[in-house]
Amino acid sequence: MANQFVSQIADIETDFPQWYTDVVVKTKLVDYGPVKGTMVIRPYGYAIWENIQRELDSRFKQAGVENAYFPLLIPMSFMTKEAEHVEGFAPEVAVVTHAGGAKLEEPLVVRPTSETIIGHMMGKWVESWRDLPLRMNQWCNVMRWEKTTRPFLRTSEFLWQEGHSVYATEEEAEQETLNMLHLYEEFAKTVLCMPVLTGRKTEKEKFAGAVATYGMEAMMHDGKSLQSGTTHYMGQNFAKAFGVQFTGKDGVLQHGYTMSYGVSTRLIGALIMTHGDQRGLILPPPVAPVQVVIVPIAAKKEGVLDACHALRERLQKAGLRVKLDDSENSPGWKFNEWEMKGVPVRVELGPRDIENGKMTVFRRDTCEKSELELASAGEELCALLGEISENLYQKAKKRMHERIVNAETLDELLKGVDGGNFVRAGWCGCRECEDRVKEFAQATARVMDGENTAAKCVACGKPSVHTVFFARAY
RNA sequence: CGAGGCGUAGCGCAGUUUGGUAGCGCGCUUGGUUCGGGACCAAGAGGUCGUGGGUUCAAAUCCCGUCGCCUCGACCA
């Protein structure tokens, strides 16, 4: 009986994909949209995104990046200007052919990403070395007509931020590509409480039109990897395609160097799958829409609701996001509901607590109950939320590091990924070997390690050029 | 696009083999008693059985077509 609600959610150990879908839908984060492959983000889910936006945006601003907005529709001819780019995205773009009751002269692409239209505008805006660097970010939706979809992880339409910059030199643009990767990594750690692996992507996995792509990969409960953010160094590919030219200090007309970076609502999927447990969501305090939920006990008894309202006000003044659940549901029902929704801390307040000047506190990450002083509720709970963040990060980090194994042969690599691990292995750098790994172990190269520590290639046995993290991926 | 599965109340399903009054659980509405881990009692609302055709006295059930969805493969933030 007590676990009736658990039966609503699939078993996290044995049925991970189903568990994920159950949690996302049953905790009312999203609903399915009428158009296949789209999702409706409900208020509770969107509040998580707003918190992610706020935290990330303040970091961008601090780094000197400004927000802008570019149009949803991109002329088809823009897409075809960069050869690799169009080839990479053509299979998944949605195209508008009619508008205003008539067929359009030139079809319009619903943006799958905005390199082309931003490149076009950069071409107009950049004239002199004094105009550089030009660093912009936009928060928007994009559309990629994927064949199979899953809420947050892969939907036809998704929300993201895409940052785009032009620099005068190769060194600056490359450096910015790495800086943003590190900004993402720090963000994942301190805001999402999520450890990640970062590094350069292989040629096969890189962004269409880029010179180099870097990725941030997070490990899910089942040992599969989820690409959670990417940064791209474009060299002069897009600058040449869109005429992004400037006159340098030396008076010479030259092309700029561009780079871009993005994270999407997929981050929400990542934190669900990183922290969640058998009871449902566990949301990291920095992004939780509700950080503390107050559940009154015996609400009709005199003074209980008053005490709850007073506590809520004090906690709000302390800067916490607080919800007082004064609905007619029974306390047990509320406990389970808010646990499933991942609220980090619950405060139970009843006649017994009030009489003793205490509050009963339940923390979602460990599911432990304790009593804290009502008088110092604000400070106590702020400290507890910090402790929960730290604990979530350390737990996830420990799990990730325990599940990174080394392999010297394809058999070892297969055994590793079958066991739900990331596999660190040597690679000679050729496409054939990368394909062979995928065919043999259904694992792809996620990112390359900073240094090459392996002796030989896991597939062909020739000397290793890169050490690569291989994993199955979402 | 290849292979499998499923469409019956808001959600989850039974009923289909062997044709015969449209069912169950949860949820919802109203009233009452409850409230420290998904409470209980009573009364109630809610269905073109995905859809088109056929067989039959009679179709959720049998036959033919069609549409939609899900899972697994190839593509991907």
C-alpha cells in the first residue's frame, strides 16, 4: 500500500528507458504534443528550464556575451552556402513552401541551428578589426525532424541557447571554443550537480561544417552517455561562405574566424537520468522549481496553518523557493507526490512540532528524516540545500569514475560497454577503426581524452594516436 | 524504410479463441468522517469499442481494407 505509487513508475534497475518516460510524464514535466515528436513543456518542467536559463545567462553576461535574436525562418539558399553544413542537416530540416495563400518563390527552412542566418548578418556587421570580437547568444527554439523521439532527449522541436562569435584570429576563436566548454563544465557541476567528461570529438562525430567539435558527455544510470553540450570551432568555413570579412590593423581585407556553442532542454533529461531514483525525480536545489515544500499535519487544528504560512514567509525572505501544500489531500499523499516530483527538502509541520519549536525535515537525496530548530529555519535549510547539492554531485561523480574502464582489445571494449561502463581505449585515428568499434560493440567515440595514454589502437593494434572514451549513447 | 506489438471511459487494462445487455481498477463530481507515509463510507457522472466496408436475426468479437501509435534497427543537441 505504501508503495502503491512506485508501481506507477517502471523499475529503474531493469527498465531504464521506460522509467525515464514514466518519470517525465507522471511528474507532469511534459505532455505529448499533437504533432508527433513534439512535447508540451508543462509549468513545472518549464520552471526548471527557466532556472537553467537564468544561471547560464548570468555566466554568459559575466563572460561578456550579449543576447540577440534572429529569425525562425531561413532562406533555403543560405543553407546551401556551406557544403558540409547542408549535407549534414538536409535530412532533418522542415521546409515552409507556402505562405500567405501562395507558393513561395524560395522555400524557407525552419532553423535547425542558426549558423547560416547569423553568418549572413555577421557579414553585414563586420567591417573593421574594431568590430571584433563580436560575441552573441540567442535563446530560441529549433526544429530537427528526427525519426525517433523521446521527451527532452530528442524531440522534433527543442529549446536551447546558441552562442556565435567572430574573432580576428584563429587563436582567439579556438581559445573561446575551449573557454565555453569549460564554462559548460563548471555550470554542469555547480548548477546541475552533474559530473561530465569533456573533450574533442572525432571527425565522424563533429558538427557539420566545423573544423573541430568539443563535447560534454554525462553518464546516465544505465551507463549510457548523453551528449549534454557542444562547442564548435568553425575556422573560416562559415566566414568564407557568408563573406564575414574585415580590414585588419595592417590594412589587409581578411576573413574572420567563427565559433559556436549550445546547450538545450536536453540538459533537463540529463539531470533526470543522472539523479533520479526508484521514487522518481531528484532535482538539484539550484534548478528545482520548488526547493522546500511545507506539508501541514492536522491542518485543521488551530495554529497549524498559521505557523505554516509564517514559516513560508520567513523562508521566502531567506531567498528560498517555497511551496506550501495546503490542498485537501492527505499528508501521505503529499509526501509521495512531492518526492516523485523531486523537491529536495520537505518540511512537515504539525501540532507536535510547533509545541516543541521544531520542524520535521525530510531530504530527498537520502530519504532521511530529522528534526531542526524552527527558530533558525532559514539558515538551517539553506545549509541543508547546499549539502544536498554537494552530495548529489559527489554521488554521481563517484558512480561515473567507478564505471570508466580501460580496454586494449575489442572484446574487452564490448565487455566494458555491456557492463554499463564508459571504456577508455587507444585509437589509431582512422575512420575504419571507429566504424569497426561501432559495429562490434554498438559503441561510439564520445570524446577524446586530453592526452594519449594508450599504447595501441583497440581495433587494429597499430600505435595509438588518441585515447578515446567509447560508450553507448542516447 | 525493414521486423514485431497495440488501438475498448481522462489514465491503465479485461472482454476477441467459441458472435448474444459495455466491464474492472485508478482518477473525476457531491456529501460526510478523517489527516505524523498515497484514508474510509455513501451516492453519481463519464464509451461513435481507431476508422471504412462486408458476413449475420445479431459484431468490440469473424473477413477485407485503411489510419494512428509504441518498441527494435539505419540518422541525430
